[in-house]
Amino acid sequence: MRILTPIIISALMVSTAYAQDAAPEAEVLHWFTTGAAAAALGEISQDYQEAGGVWIDNAVASGEAARAVGFNRMVGGQPPSAMMLNVGRQTDDLIDQGLLAPIDEAADASGWNQNAVAAVKEAVTRNGHIYGAPTNVNGQNWLFYNKELFERVGAPVPDTWENFWIALDKLKAEGITALAVGAQPWQLSMMFNHTLAGLGGHDLYLKVFADRDVEAIKSPEFREVVDAMVKMRDYQDPGSPNREWNIAANMLITGNAAIQIHGDWSQAEFDAADWDGYGCLIGTGDKSFIMGGDMFVFPKLSDNASEERKLGQQLLAQVMLSADTQVSYNKNKSSVPSRTDAKFEIVDRCKAQALSAMADPSLTLPADGMLLLPDTVGALMELEGELWAGTVSVDDFVTRFANAIEYAD
Amino acid sequence: MASSLTRPSYFRNIASNLAAIPAWLVLLVAYGASMGWTIWISFTSSRVMPVNEFVGLQQYERLWGELAWTTALTNIFIYSVLSIAGSLILGFLLAVAIDQRIRAEGVFRTIFLYPYAMSLIVTGLAWKWIMDPTLGLGKVTRDFGMPWLSFDWLVKPDTAIYVVIAAAIWQTSGFVMAILLAGLRGIDGDLMKAARLDGIPLIRFYLYIVIPELRALIVAAAVLLTIGAAKVYDLVVALTGGGPGLATEVPARFIMIRLFLRQSIGQAAAASTIMLLIVLLIALPWVYFQYVRTPNSRGEKS
């Protein structure tokens, strides 16, 4: 009996120790290390912990570095539970190689499947399975303008292309820098897509990027878009090459420039600087809303991964896709949830435009990254950078653009 | 006596040969094997993940059709030649100037060597702000009422590369100065006196007597500069981001973008292999002339 008691007690201790280890855990790899983005991600982490999960944070400072770490670990067989990516075709190779786990059950259980924004759901579905959990939808073709400068010169609101050119001329006549441009290829590419959707129209945009129609690219309508882009060069200031996007946004805040054509994260800059004097428009001309987004993918864990990790992954997907989490994540950023039934209490005038555009499928467009591989997107960005620098003629631009699209994978 | 002549040389110093084994392993495994693997990947269709699907020369065909690649090669050639020549010449002039036994020699040496202590990212950013037409020198001349004196070389595609070269020369000429100053100090002071006695002008003295004496050091400095020039990346990224357009694109940046951003590992591997070939093409003849050829008449080997 004297020997039996310690044996029974230690057996009980060991068994309870095993039972306590069953909490689902997830290691999350991301690049949201600053300000509003980190706060937003903190909301997801909080919700996950409230649902009983253990959040293991793995933050890497830059998007490229984070993606590189994630891909390397997947190849090496020690993947994180979840990895941040942009919604789009960055995942094609991974899915083809069988490296990602589908999250169909979590999408159903959280109700996301039934309420997702159509274009976003299509972007994360392959072979009938859902491979990514989009946390938001951000708009990429916003036009922000400094209302005070516009009033000063009597410029019309640039909601049509005629008004846009009138406004630019009036601003330039008064010696004001009309366009705040950060002439880096990725920013110029967003400006080009904004012009393609707004001036070329919803259908031309889809013909070019979704249908890969070379005739559409060689059409006079497309050429008109390229000419408009070239004409916009005359309204920038000389310091635009290699300027960062937030410096360009700051030019609006300080009144040094009047218009910035950029994504909705510029609005977060204005809000962070407590500046309210901006007007916002989705596109100019055609009101289509170009949508991109952030999402998490869930690499297939190795067979000897613990139960906690496997449970943790599915729980995390479910939490990320739930309506409440999507609302609390997006209230800190200037983007909107990826499901149509997630309601905000307070909606500012810009988000209101975004939400009403997203409710109408004929007004939404997927970002180029959702339709093309990063390689093609990068080639087009490079080309648009050359166009802006004036080192390629309009004819050569059209030819090389058509080539890139035609031979895209 | 006879036995030591017939014994093979690598058994003579077993201890030191054993000690060199880790270095050999690093060389063969870390450098050799990873270079071999990269060359292999350049013959596959790898995109974001390395895959072993052999596609022959497809990546190379695509590579040579890319304007960005041919521009990058042209740019790196212009950049290397001008920045190395500029650093050597400016470094030599600075060394000669300091060697004149001026008063505050330590202060000047520090000032000229200081840029070398800065990272290239910091150098790039500083030059970017200085050469920004709206912020830097251009703003200063405008505020002083001289708008005709514009400094827009950085934002024009034709002249941006020269700003990058200038920043590089600014960074490395102090380093060349330090090396050559050491060499100048090693030159016999009597040579200078003898030259003056003979009435040889100073320029000819430096050109025909001093520079040949410093030959070994100049070559050493040139080698180090060449290594830095071939792999220039952070300076370009910070200063121009490769732009405007493709004006300052360089191979290292080309490769990095395809490796990470554009998910084309095959392309990056192909470009890296070409860079390796170019470097070998330049380095091998030099190595031959320096180390393999029989010693010259002065009995020196290198």
C-alpha cells in the first residue's frame, strides 16, 4: 500500500498532464509589424485566444522577407500553421505542389462560404476547394483629393474624365502640383489599372486581364488609356521618381499636392494624421471597384505534427473567417471585410462607397494579382515604370504589354 | 636529406593540412555545392518552389529577351568601369594630398575615410534626398534665386546612373586613399629628394616612379572595388529603386526581384549563372597572369 499510493498519484499526474496539452495552437507568420496593421492583427489574435487557441506570433518585418521565410519553411518540411499572403495567384505553385491544406469545413462552419464576396471567393478556390482565408478586401483604384486646394482654384470634383483634366489644368495654372505620384513601378501599375478600369471601362479591364484578349490590347480604347497615362505625367512634380507611397500621401496632407490615385491604405495615413480635408472617389469615369486583399494560407503540416497544431489550424481558419472577427480586424484598417454580412456600426463616407460598390457584382473587378501570376504582374509593373519614365514609346508599350499577357502562364 | 626531397609535400605539414579541412569543407559544400545547385535550377522550370523539371535552355532564352537584363548588364559595365576608375583616381589624389605632410592630417584622413563606414543604404538615402529636385540641392539653389542651376540628374533616365556612380565614388575613395597612403608612406623619402635634385617635375615623379612602386596596392584596391561593383544592390535600391524606368537597373537587383517578388526562381538562377560566367571570364585571365605564368625577370611571382 505504501508503494502503491505514490505510483497511483504519479500515474494520475501524468495523465492530467497529457489532458492539459490538448489546447489548439497555431504559429502565424506575417509582416504586419507596424501601427494600424499590427493592431488589426491583434484583434484576430485576441479572438483566437478567446476561442481557446494558443497564438504563436511570428512577425517578419517586410512582406518579401516574410513570404521568403514561409516558402522556405514549407519546402523544408517545417511550415508555420498559417502564413500571410496577398489574395491572388501567389499560391498557384503551392497548391499544385500539394503544399497547402484546404479549409472547406472551416469556411462552411463560420458561414463565410455562403456570404463571401464573389470575386474574392473565386480567387481563393482551386479545383473546388478553398485554400485561403481572406481577412479583408482593399480597394486599389481610389482617387483622393485635397478639398481645400480644389475649392481654392475652383476645380470640379474629378468624377468624370472631362472633369479630371479640367481640374488638373486649373491646378497647374495656379502653380499647384496636381498629382502626388510615387513613381515606383507598383504604384504606377495601380494608377494604370485605375485608368484602364475608369477610362477603358469594366469590360475592357476584364478582357485584358481575365480573357487575355490581345485584340483588346491593340484596340484604340486601350491606346486611349495609355495616352491618358502619358498625359498625366505632365501634372506631377519633378521629385516623383522612387518616392514612397506614404510621402506622396503626405503631400496631400500638407497641401503640397492635390490628387493621389492609390489604394485605400492612403486613407489610413490621412486618418492617422488626423486630417479630414480629403475627398474620396472610387475610380474616375466607370465606377468599378478594383479589389485586392490580404489572406492567410494554411500549409499542410507534416504527418508527425502534434494534434494541437492540426486542431489549431482549422480553428484559426474558422476564427479568421467569422463575421465578428472580420469586423474588428477591418475597423482598424481602412479596408472592408471579405464577407457581405459583416456589418460595421460606423461607416465613413469612403467605406460607404466601397461597401455599396461591393454589393453589386457588376461594379467589382479583381486586382491584376488575382488573375495573373506574380511574374506577369511584375513584368507589367516594369513596363509601366518605363512608360512613366518616358523610355518606351506608346507603340512599343502596347506591343510589349500584349506580349506579356499573351505569354502569361 | 634525400628522404625529405622525395616525400610528397602534403605530408610534410600534416597538422596544418588537417586544420585547413574545415575551410575546404566550407568551400566545397557551402560555395561549390550551392553554386552547382543554382546552376541546376537554372535549367528547370522552377517558379516559387524549386522543382526538378528539366527544361533545357528555356530560362536562358527568356532571359536574353528581357530588356531589363540587357539593360542591367550595360549599366553594371558602365557603373563598374567609371566607379572603379573614379575611386582609384580620386583615392590616389587624396592620398598624395595627405602625404604632403599637412598640418591636420589626422582630421582630413578621418573626414575622407568616414563615408566608407556608412552602409550603402544610408549613402543611397542621403544622396537621394540631396539630389531630389524638390528637397535637396535643387531646392537650395531655387531658394537662393538661382533656378537655372538645376540638379535634376537623378530624376532623368539618361543621367541617373551617373548619380549612382558619384555616390559610389564618394563612398569608396576614402578607402582607396587609406590603402594608397600606407603605400606612399612606405616609399623611400630619398627617392623624392633625388627626383627634385634631377629637376623632374612632380607630376612625372608621381606618374612614372610612385605609381609603379604602388602597383601591388593599386591592384589590391582594384580587386576589392571590383568585387563591390559587380554585386552593387543596396545602393541602387536606396538611391533610385532601379529607376527612372530601367535606367539604373543592375543584375543583383534583377535577380533579387525575380527570386522573391516575381516568384521566378528559374530566371533568377539563370541570371546568377550568367553573372558567375562573366566574373570567371574576367577573373581567370587575371589569375593566370598573376599566379600561373612563370615569374617575371624581377623574380617576383605576384
